[in-house]
Amino acid sequence: MNYLANPRIRHCARVIRAGGVVSYPTEGVWGLGCDPENQHAVETILKLKSRPVHKGLILISGRAEDFSFLLKDADVSIQKRVISPTDVATTWLVEHKGRVPNFISGDSNLVAIRISSHPVVSALSALAGGAIVSTSANPAGLPSALNSTKVRHYFRNQAICISPGAIAANRGASRIINAASGERLR
């Protein structure tokens, strides 16, 4: 399926660009996303999830170049590690050096980024014009949504655009690794 041409995906990308919130499938769970530069949209996601801002959020895209602003002066070994394909969905923690707002990075000098091979993520980020926010589609303390029906259940009566698609074969959230130290956090 050509997700770039899918009318529902195109609509979700317009919602992101207009400051709205979308839910979409990733490698292992459904996510909530928005424009990472739109503080109001990010705050909406945090409120939907009852998630404190200090924890930070993930940025996700199907294209490595969407993270070049974060990796441009990183050690070459870190750059290679982050942009190399992995068998398992991997979110990398990299230094942001003040290049992302604290409502994305939380209380940390690191920001979480993931280059995704999921076709919906790739299409959404391309059509939205760059990386988007990614956090699991669930209120705090409840299991991550594994399908759009669960997203609708969790966020009924909320203004969320739900994309078509399904999660990939990896069930569960991505692993999180510090790109500099190699330490696995999840």
C-alpha cells in the first residue's frame, strides 16, 4: 500500500501541521503524535496521558536526515550507531545541546529519537514535514494500545485523528539505548 497517497494518512499529516494530535501504529504499539515544535499540541498529549513533562518524549521519523540537526556534531561512531538499521525497534538517547525545547526533552540534556521503518510513520513524518512526537497511546498506568480500537476506547470523546494501519511484528515498546554509552534503559 502506498501510504503517502492514502487520503486518511494525508489528512492526519494535515492535522499534525495544524497543531492537532494523531494516533498511529509503530513497530510495536500505537502512538500519539504531534508537531514537536507546537507546545500546545505537546501539552495536549501530556494531558491525555497524564504524563509529567519532566519525563520527555520521543521524536520519530522514517528519515535519518530529520535528525541531522541533532547528530551533526556528534561523534561519528554515535552517528553511525543511530542511523544504522536495527532488527528491533530502537530509540536512541542523544545529546540535544539546547536544540529541542524542554517540553520535548523534559529535565534531561538527552532527547530520545527513533528512525522507524514502519510505513505509516514514514509517510506521516514525510507528509508532516519532519520528525513527529511519539509516545505510547495509553493513559498513564494502563497498557499500551495494540490496535486502533483500544486507542478509541482510551481516548473516546477526544479530538484525535486516528490513522489507518497496524503495528508491525514487534509487540511492545521500543528498546531505549544511550547512543554514547551503549547503556540499555528499556
